[in-house]
Amino acid sequence: MFFRATTVFTSLLLVAPALAAEAPSPDKRGFKVELHSRASHHPHHAGKAFKSGHAHPHAKRLKNGPAHPRRRGAKAHQGHPPFLAATKAGSSQPFAKLTNVGNIDWSADVAFGSPAQHVPLFISMGSPLSTVADKSIKSISKARYDPSKSSTARKMSKAQVDPNSEALHPFGGVKDQVELISQICSCCTANVTVITYKDKVSIAGFEVPDQTFTVMTSTPDGYYLEDIYASGDVPWAGTLGLGRTGKRTPSLSFLENLIRSRIIHQAVCGISITVNGGALDFGFVDSRSYKGQIEWSPVDTDYMESYWTIKTGGWSLNGKVVAGTAGRLQFTPENTYTFISKKLGKQIFAGIKHQVDPETQRYLLPCKSKETDTIGFLIHQRMFSVPIPDLILFASKSNPGMCHTALLQVKSEGLLDDYTIAIGAILMRSFYTILSYERVHGGLALGLAQSSIEPSGGDPSQSEK
């Protein structure tokens, strides 16, 4: 998942200008991929806690991670409706619909091949390489990719263990590090076998004719994909990679290919995650999705090359910066929750009543928290605050007056840097996030603004089932 970076990678600023340098012609347009809700809107609809948390799609889940906040016994999603092109009221930008899967994952409808095969892929900012389930792999998802039925599919590699999964276990046989990994995940040897393909890929009718991606073909020991990725009863069909191209993963992402091919007008992608869904805005910034000004920050390209990571001047509680908390923010919508190191969590929450649930490692904060009770971070002297009620999931049964939140403690120093916080999808609902390759922003940059849509937290009157 968010392993401590042991290797310093070459800056991708050499790549970003190359993508943005080919300025698109003015007649090129952007397009919106809207996220809409198909499952429970409320994070207090939760079942019994799973043993694993919700982690990067190419890694195993944290042991004793967060319970999935969905209604117990909810019917499993069995596919995805076909994409319907549309335009937002008052806007000329076309968009396609994505899905909020029970406030756990946010997925996009992606079309593969000729003729098009529609598969829902969860959005990920950790790798540029998208993954999709093969027709023959063990999965409860009915929507999968069959390369034999696509006239434009080309196999580019032999079957191999997912290289992204391998790269996220960089421990070289060192005994203590292997033991560390065995504590993190229960299926660490259950690596997925993949084959690299090139094929036509399209979203919202905009296509890349020769997109590289990996097809998940088999799992070991009889595991379902849902077992390996700990998605419970939520079908797992793959991920849409929005991460940055780098040395380890040189293939361009779908977004980067749109930029290089001048299919979209601006070299940007806006991300709006909401209770009702949200949107991916390829090629434009949607002024309706945020309020106030956008704050631009250069991407820390020397840290975990594929991720979108920026620096923060510190974390705040109730609007006041906590001394000694400056570090990094890593944006990871592939994770439901936000991951905070034990050391940093102690500093941030020192001034407020808090506990950590021993089973799930979720932070417990007072259920009676007000809108003025906030947690936030500093970017270029500007504070981005989130009301604690927006992060509350449900009341704790064992700790009266305390509520589970969408914040998770990471105890292992080898899993997450002390001063790096991995921001998950529920916290990202409070912001409009923009990925930029534009020269005007200095190359690779991440834009951040307050969301114009109320995030809507859980219900403190409801307790965990």
C-alpha cells in the first residue's frame, strides 16, 4: 500500500512538459465523467468489520483495517449500466456517469475493444496503468473484458505476476521486512497473474485507440479477486489508472494519452467525489464543482513516482496549525479512508478527546462534534479545513459518546512515513482536486479548492451493526 519510499526516482517534470508542450488546438474540448450513486449514500450503513482495510488496488489491504461502510446484506453490484452521454445543465461539456459504490469506491464506466465491452473500473491515482478483469478469472463481477471478442486487441506480454504488486513488496527477502509484510496482509503470496494488452479504450465517447493496460487472468489458491482486494460483496473488475508515468511504469495513462493526442483542450483532469457520485473532468476545470480559489502546488516527483503527492505546511485542529506536523499529502481515492501514522496522529489529536478502535484502528472522535470542530492542513499559507461531522461514520458501541471516523491509524513505521498522510475518498469529498500537466502551472501540479457540494457525514445516532 503506502510503503515507505526506499528509492528516490527521477523527476517526472521531464515528462510532464513533453505532454503539455503539444498545445491542443482551441476547438478541442474536455469532457465530464460524472459519478452517480448506485448504493447507500450514508457511511453509517455498515456491516461487520472485515479483517482487511481498503488499500491501493495493486497491494493487499491493511490487516485490521476499516470496515466497509455499507448496509449489511446489501445486494452485490453485478455489473454496470451502459454509458449514456449527456451534458450538464448550463454547460456544453459532455460527460459520462460514474458510480459511488456504497461510499467505498468510486468507479468509472470504461469501454474496451471493438465492439465496446463496458466494465466499471475503480479510480486510482497510484499507477498510470489500468487493470481489468479477464472473462475467465474468478470474480463475482459480471462485467469483464474478453480480448478474444475484440478485433483491435493486441497481446503485448506473456502471463506474469502483476508487476505493480511486485513493486509494492520491495523487501528483497530480508527476514524482518518479510515478517512486516505478513502482518500487513493475509494473502501476500496471492499475487494476481496479468497479461499486458493494447486495445481501444474509451470513456464518454472519447477514445485512445492504442491504450496499454493489464488484464488480470488468474488468481492462486482458489481466491476470488474480491478476496485478494478485500472488497467483500462489492465486485472487483479493475482500476482506472490516473497515476503518473515513471521509470517503473513507463506506459502512459489514459489521461496522458488524451493529452499527447490533443484530444482534450487542457492538460488537466478535475476530480469531484461526492455522496451522490461526483465527476472526472477530463480536459477542463468545472467551476460549478468548487468555491473560492484554486491553490496550485508542485507535485513532489522525488517521492513515490506514480503518486500525486504534495507538501503541506502542517496539519490543524480547529483552525490552528499543530506545531511540527509539516509533511506530505498523498491523494488516494482508491482508498476509502485516510491513513495517518501513529506518531502524527498523536500530535494532531493531542488537543481533543480521542481514542483508537483496537479492532479497526479507526480514530474515534466525539459524536457531538460541531461544524466548527475541524481538522485540516495548510497549503501555501491557506488552510483547508474539514468539519469533523463530515468524517463521522457511526457511533461506537463500546465507547459511549465517541464515533468512528473515516480516519485510520497506521501503527507500522515501515508502512507509512511518519509525516505523510494518504488522503482517502471520504476526505477527498470535501475538495475539488485537479491533476495538471500544464506548463502554466509549472509542469506537474495538483490544484485544490473547497468543494461546492456538501460532503454529508454519517449518523452519530446509529451504531455499528
